[in-house]
Amino acid sequence: MLLSKFSDSILECGTDEAGRGCLAGPVTAAAVMLPDEFKSELLNDSKQLSEKTREKLKSIIEATSISFSVTHLEPKIIDEINILNASIKAMQECITKLNPLPNYIIVDGNSPLIPKGGIKNKGGIVFTDSEIELLLSIPNTSIIKGDSKYMSIAAASVLAKTYRDEYMNRIHEEFPMYNWKQNKGYPTIEHREAIRKYGITKYHRISFRLLPEQLKLEL
């Protein structure tokens, strides 16, 4: 059973990302603050849910949350700052968009929301001084498998997954030969065979190993 809170803070938010291991498309993060009275027997780590259940939960979360936000970071930025930094940046950006702002943050995984060395403006993502001050001022805790332990992180995982899936369905129409509507950009055999046959697109992450025997890809 998922827990409602990690801290004693009134406005605690959870944040998570989707699409970290994909060969194409953005990494998508979400942040969610749920009211104390929120309950749902359906809610769980998004990876454990069917598409139909995720879509149902998306509507429930958006209608009942105190605040939520979603951020897509494009492949160009992923290639410039690496996927780990891009995932963190996406979650940071989500936090700055919440209204009201949280007074505690719980993060899925084992990477800190504020990496050692502080916040660096890279890859075209520029935080203002006030946003940096904001992120540094809110206490946060990273929780391994947090999306299967706490409601707000699970809710964030659902939003990140559903919004990213919608994004991949849209760009599938532009490049149907990669079948992103089904594989969502993950490294399936079908996806890699399409890369071998058709080459890469503006949505592919060129810093990733797109083909098993890859040494160099023609751009």
C-alpha cells in the first residue's frame, strides 16, 4: 500500500521521469502535490499499470491534485548534457512551475535533485537567480523505488508516462516507419531495424548507442 507522505510538510510534492532508456524522443518529468485526503486503489508505479488504467489515473490526478506540472526535454539537450543530467533538469523545471510551491520534495531514484556542485545552466535551460534560490531552499530526499512507495511519486510517474506516450504518438505520425506509437522510442529489435534501414531523425538521441554494432552514424 502506498504511503501518502514522507515528511511532515503540508505541501509535499513527488517527482519522477519517463523515457530515460529510450533511443528517441524526450525525457519527460512530472511533479505532483496531492491533498492529504487523496486516495486511489488504482494508483501504483506507472510501469505496473495498463495503458487504460494510466489514462484513467491521469484524469483523476489532474482533477484532484493541489498542483502538477510536466516538462519535456528534447534529444538535443539530452545529447548536450547527458541523460542523467537531463532527467534531473526536467524534474527541477517541473518544481519551479508548481503553484503553490512545495515545502518538501521527494524524488524517485538515488540521484539528488540538486547534484554535487550545485545547479549549472547548460543545454539551453536557463534558470533565473530566483529559481536557483528556490530550488536550493526546498529540502528534498531521493527515494529508491519511490514510485512504488509514495503516492505523489507514483502520481508523477503516471503523468510523466502518459504525457510522454502522447508525445511519441504525435511524432509517430511524422515518422511512422519507426512505429513509435507502439515502442515509444525504446530499443526494440523493430526500432533498431528501422534505424538501420532508414537512418536517424531529429528525434533520435545521437549520443546513445542506436545500433548494437554502432561506431558512427551518418547525420
